[in-house]
Amino acid sequence: MVKEQFLRIERFIGSEALERLEKKTVAVAGVGAVGGFAAEALVRSGIGRIKILDFDTISETNINRQIIATHKTVGRLKTEVMEERLKDINPDLIVEAYPVFLSEENHHLLFDGADLVLDCIDSLNPKVNLLADAFKNNVPIISSMGAALRRNPSLIRFSDIMDTWGCPLAKQVRSGLRRRGVERGIECVFSPEKVDFTYIDPEDDDKAERMIDRGRKRVVLGSLPTVTAIFGQMIAHLALQRLLGDEMFDGKEEWNPNLKKR
């Protein structure tokens, strides 16, 4: 019997596909502005097991765009709050939470047993290392490129990472992957929207926020909750396509036996 909460999912994709989702495991690296929305969308869609990895705690500056960030959750581990939220959505969900900084030594926490990995981190070197390692170990992975400073959500799209353009982060990631012998084969969500990276001195408190990222100061880029959320939702949607098959998302009716012909 289909749970009441998944009835509309079952009516759309069919009972067999819903059962397949319940048996799938998705790993999400980074549950911030993009990853938080992606993880929640997948759990609301019926994923049965999820891994979440994020070393960070929630800060007040996260409240503008992160689904788990509220004044009540400031200071708490993101993985802890995310796990609670996801279990509130589906009490039967199996959650593995890892409050650690992503490194090459712990990629296995994401890879082991996962049907798909979602890369939602914004640190360049850990991102490139994760993508290259997944590629070389034949672990299916989808990556998010830069969502900050974007204003036009209609430009957000899917692509092989080697086909991206206009995104400074994607350019750096492409270069890093090629140096590691990786070419085509990694899908991503990106926006080619031209952004203004006018330099702001991170030491100038009047012009920039400052934060400490594992001992390093960096400028905090502006972002809109509408755009970062859409990045997360699009990654989740692409994940469903990969887990269930493209034929369920191509506009045809034949794939769902529960749909009646008009």
C-alpha cells in the first residue's frame, strides 16, 4: 500500500517506479543553499535512504537562502538539523549523517552503497577531487556549478560539465578535471549568466562580509534564495531522471501504466 504522503508521486510515476525510489540511496555532499533543497526534494519524492555530508554549522548569514537555517537553528550542525528535518518528512527514511570536512580520505562515505552522488559544495579543490574520484571509480555523480550572483533563473540548465560556458567556477572545474585526466561524462547544473565579480577587498568591513573558511578569509558572494533553491531543485530533478530513466521525463504517457488514455 502506498503511503498517503506519496500518493501524488505514485499517481504520477506509477507504483513500480515509486518502489524503485524507495530502494535507492543518494549521497549529498554539502547541505547548504543548493544541497539542502536537493536533499529535501528527493526525500519528498520517495527516496528511501540518503547520506548527507557537511562539516559546517548554521550561521545567521545562512538564513537568507538555506532551507534548514532559522534563528532557532543557528549554531547547530547542518547535518544534525537536516537529518531531523528529513526524518520529519519521512519517519521511515534511513539517514546517514557525516559532520566532517570532505577530503579524498573520506570520499568512501559518500560512494559506498550510493546509487548516485550529488556534489553541492562550493570549495574548488575538494569539488574537483570529488568529481575526479567519482569519475575514475565509476560512481554516478551530478554537480552544481556557481549559483551566487545570478539574477535570472530562466538561464539555469543541465549540461555535461565540458559543455558549460559563462560560469567562472565551471571553467576552473573543467581545468582541474582535465589535469586529472577527466574529460566528458559528468553532468552538472549551471548558469551561463554573466556575473559581476568586481573585486571587493575582504579586509574592508564596510564593503564585504568576512568569514573564516578553515582558517582562510574569503569574500562572501551575494545570492538570492530563489536562484539557489532552483539550482537545488534542478539537481534533484536530474537525479530522479537518472534513477528512474529519461523516458519518464520526456513528455510521453506510455511510461506510466497508471495513466489512462484520454
